Amino acid sequence: PNVGCYIHGLFLEGARWDAAAGLLAESRPKELYTEMAVIWLVPEPNRKPPESGSYLCPIYKTLTRAGTLSTTGHSTNYVIAVEIPTDKPEKHWIKRGTALICALDF
């Protein structure tokens, strides 16, 4: 794009992307990982995060979330977090361990 960048090839764990509604949805039965839609990152100076209507979803390199950096407290596998639209409270997705994964182990 002319502004920002696209991210594709990520997988959702603990939820699925509902393309029709344009937000996070519950996983279907027996569905552990689902493909995430393309994410468009657009930089915006001094942006304030929304108070509701989004989940700050962490992105990890692989399924392993162990190992902690002493400087940040995050997993050594942690990449960044992105806001994903949702109609449920953020704690709903936190309880499910919802995260985006760059590469599955299989």
C-alpha cells in the first residue's frame, strides 16, 4: 500500500476471524488454529487506543509462549500486539488465550 504495510500468513489460536461480521468470533468445534485475514498496519502519530470494541492480541513467532525477557517481562517468542475488532470484552479473549501465531509447529 501507499501507507503502512500488510501482514498475512498469521494463524489465530483460541478464536477465529469472522469475515462477514469483521470481528473475532468463537472457534468452531475441533478447530484449534484458523487463518487470520490480512492485517493492514497504518501508522498514526499520538493515537489513543479505543476504550472498548477491540482486543489487544499478542503475536508470537511459534506456539511456544515460554521464556521471559528480564527487560520487558514478555516471552522471547513475543513479536508485537495488534488491535483486533470484537463485540466481546477483552477479558473474554484473554481467558481463552487468544493469540496470533506466525508459524505452526507442524
